Amino acid sequence: MARTLNTMLKWRELSVIVVAVVLAVYFQIANANFLLSNASLQNLSQFIAPVALIACGEVVLMIGGEIDLSAGMVYALTPFLMYFLTRAGLPAPLAIVGALAGAAAVGAVNGMVTVLLQVPSFVTTLGMLFLLNGLTLTLSGGTPVGVDAGPTLAFIMGRGGYAEFVWAALIVLVMHFMLRNTRWGLHTIAAGANPTGASEAGIRTRELKMVNFVISGALAGLTGILEAFRISSIDPTAGGTHIMFLAVAAAVIGGTPLAGGSGTIAGAMIGAMVLGILNDGFTLIGINAFTFDLILGGAILVAMLCNILISRYRRRMAVS
Amino acid sequence: MTHTPIAGLRATQMTYAALDGAEQIAVTDLLRAEDIVKTFGPVTALNGVSLRLRRGEILGILGDNGAGKSTLMKILTGYQPQTSGKLYIDGAETVLRSVDHARALGIECVYQDLALANSLSVYHNIFLNREILYPGFHILNNRAMRREAIRCLEEIGVYIPSVDAEVGALSGGQRQAIAIARAVHARARILLLDEPLAAMGAREAALIIDLILRLKAEGNMSIIMIMHNYAQTLDIADRIMLMQRGQVTYESDARSTSVPELMTIVRREYQHFQLHKESA
Ligand SMILES: Nc1ncnc2c1ncn2[C@@H]1O[C@H](COP(=O)(O)OP(=O)(O)O)[C@@H](O)[C@H]1O
Ligand SMILES: [Mg+2]
């Protein structure tokens, strides 16, 4: 018993997995089409993928006590960058790379302003959010445009039914591994848990933080491009604050505290799954969007409370 | 016996000269700081501090809060540069460029805040910023670090229930021991300890003192420790230095001074300062 408890505490993702499974079973019972129909499953995967991808970047920042509120706007802008680069004559793969570089550059600006000018990232990225939204709307004239690329490239980049989910799963795996098993990951957590201490130990915490903003920007940009390919259209009002807040919620539900110091990518992925299951499940049952937000809000609050209680409990267990 | 602080300082300096001769000092002084000044904007944290650390000795630094002790430590570790003044390591003038640079020269510090990451394991903390990696990929070799951490803690005789435990869950003494283990494992020649006994129970303090004395006895380490407790310091240290308001106001062999004498000096300095302030 004590051992089971210990394992559960060690893998903080486990409690979220339990929640996800319970929800899935519930909706499966309530509506037999929920998981077992391919269309429904694909729908679910398409909800989860973008949330999980953006959440990867948010987790990395949240560990350091930062946040990227502009992620959803980077998501909206990046496909337009790709579009304009293609129009300027660049082949599609190069246009994608160029657009991603643009997204990374936005992250770099977020990081530099936050770190060098010591502006809280909440403020920096809030400003960036409005700035990018205006930029996207201006560049696009407020109207959607099409995506032109060869069918194979389009398929890989999101047109294929599960393509985006495959991207998300791969990136989550890689990021999860990196956060746990590389120097970068260890230093990110150390710098989040004790910024002064980490720099006293010789870790270049400022550079590290800037790199992490770049990662967040690039991931948000990639998500935007994948979504554009999936729906074959680039919409200036896509993404936005909604997807960003879903990503932050996924991170929090998955076990990353907003106060920083620790965090888990796999947890955020499962958090995204929980949100997806809630969203699709209630849609299938026929609950309206208002009720969904009500339940989502409750779920986030409960998840955060659990987080605090569990980490307190872990501390106590570890001492004895 | 009473003497003015300044006279005391001169006396010790003269003793050095008489004992060792000028060339001798250059050899035996592992670390020397000369006339270090450090300002933070309008605040002068260090106002011309000189110190020398001889091979194999423990130098105890005493002083009130805000005297500049931690600031001095952070200059000696390359964490922050001095505004002016010179450092000599092994007799050679040295400009410390970074913490890594100081570490490469064998200078390790256990900071007042311990520089531990609470959410990381004991072994990750011991190897923080000096991780054992698989070649090429910056991928952590956790198994090797675990093994080494266990060995290192055993070697310095510190018992920690599990090296997998999160450091945040451990006691003050255990955390201090882990921070010291980190420095020892790095094969420090010069170990700087900033208030190693602060916020610690008597039993834990005794364990840490024991550890420090054992490290000294092994003979590879010279130690500067910042302390609060006068009696404890006179017990452990070979020499003591008193810092007040960014200056060294007294320096002596630990054996040739006493707690009452130190108290007298501190009080006199304080009154002297008050007078100055009033007349100014
Ligand atoms: N980074 C800093 N910025 C501004 N002032 C500082 C900084 N570090 C130290 N000080 C100031 O320098 C003085 C000495 O501080 P410190 O070295 O921590 O003293 P001690 O360790 O002896 O208690 C204090 O007045 C402190 O406020
Ligand atoms: Mg101090």
C-alpha cells in the first residue's frame, strides 16, 4: 500500500492519468460513439494536438516562473509568414522554415525584453499578444487565405488525419525526455527552483531563460502551421488567447505549478487529453459551450488544489 | 590586554613579516585579496578589504549583518567582479571571469543560501552544473551521478537516507552537508563557507563542524568560513578576521584572542562609528 502510494507520488502524472481514464470511461458509457468511432477519435486527437504542442513551451517557461501569453498570436501569425514567403517565391519547405524562424524570433524578443529589461513576462508577452494580433490582422487584411503546397508535404504537415497528433506526440516525447535527461532540462528546473542558487552554481540562467522563450515561440509557430495545413486555410483569427489559455490549463492540470520550480511535459500532454475528453465528451452528450467553460474552470481549480496538496504530501512523505 | 583595532591589525601584519619573510608569504598564501572595493550603485559594500589565506588553515570571518562578508565571498568565487582591488591565487594576480573559472582554479563556495534546487534530487544537486554526461549529447548519466554521490557522501561521512530524495524535503543540516559535499567532490583547494551553521540545531551544527575539521585534517583544503558565533569560531578557526561596515577592523590568531576581547573591539568600533556620525 505504502509502496503503491509512493509510486503514485513519484509519478505525479499518474493522478491525471486516472482522471483522464475515468472521464473517458464515463463518456464511453454515456455515448457509445465516443472512443470507438474513428471520426470521433480523430476529432479528439485534433483537439489535443495543438493544445499539447503549445503546452510544451508553456511548461518549460512556467518552470522558470514565466509564461508566454503571446503563444496563441504567434500561432496565428506564423502561417501568414509562411504564406508571404511562398508568395515571394520560396519553395514551401523553405517558407515553413523561414516562418518558424520568425516565430522563434518573436520568442527571442519576448525573452530579451523579459530577461534584459527585467520586465515580468506576464507584461512582456501581454504586450506582444496585442502587437502580434494587430500585425496579423493588418498583414492579412482580416481575410483568410489558402495554403499552397504539394500534397505530400501538406499531408505530413497536418492534412493527414492524425498527422498533427503524430507531430505532437513526437515532440512531447522528445521534450519530456530532454527536460528529464539533459543538462538543459536539469538547469531549467534548477534555475526555476532557485534562480540565485542556480547562478551561484555557475548556471547561465539568463541565457537559459531566453532560449526557453525561443522554444515556446517556435512551438507555437509550428502549431499554427500544422493547423493551417490541417484545415487548408490560414485564418487571421485562428488560435488567439483561447488556445493559449487551454495550453496553460493543460500544463496546470498536468501538474506544473504556476509558481514554477518544477513541471512535467508528459503531464501537460495528459492535461490536454483531459481537456479534449471533456470538450468532445460534452459535445457528444449535447452540453452547450457555456456549460463546458463552467466545467473546465472547475476542473482547473480542482487540479491546482490537488497539485498543491499532493506536493505538500510528497514533502512530508519524503522526510519520514 | 587591550589594543585599538587598527593597532591589532598592524601587529598581525608585522607578525607575518617577522615569521615568514616577504618571499615566504608569496609561497604560503594560497589566496590573497588586496584592497578590495565593491559598490552597488550608492552602496559601498566593501571598502578596501585585504585578506590572506594560508595553505591548510581555517580562516574565520566574523561580523554583523551587512558588514560585506557575503559580498566578499561572491567576489572570491567569481560570481561578481570587484569594483577595484586585486586577487592573487598561488601568488599570481588573477582576474576571476566567472564561477566556472574560479571553480577551475579550485575555489568552491557553499553560499549562505546553499544554492540548492529544492525540486531536484540529492545527487542532481551535488552534480549541479558539473553533471556527468554521456559523451556527445549533453544527456545526463544519472546512474553514474547516483553512484558517485553515494560514494562522495560516504567518503565525507554524511548520512542521507536516499540520494533520490528531493532536497527540499531534507533538514537544514542535511542540506548544508549536501552543499559541502558538492564542493568537496569538486576537489576544492579553497573552500568558502558562508554561515555554514546558520539556522541549525546544536546537534546538526556539531556534525557540520566535525565534517569541516575532518576536511581540514585531510590537509588538501584551505577554508574560509563566515560565522556568527564567536566562541564556535575561536574553537574551529586558526585565524579570525572581524569585518564591520565593509572593512576589516581586526585580525588575529584564534589562540591569542578571546570572546570578551572581540566583544570589546566590536563595541568600541561601534561607538567610534556613532561618534563619527554625530560629528559629521
Ligand atoms: N546585489 C546587491 N545589490 C545591492 N546591494 C547589495 C547587493 N549585495 C549586497 N548588497 C549590500 O551590501 C552590503 C553587504 O551585504 P552582505 O555582503 O550580504 O553582508 P553580510 O553577508 O556581511 O551580512 C549590504 O548593505 C547589502 O545590502
Ligand atoms: Mg551574508
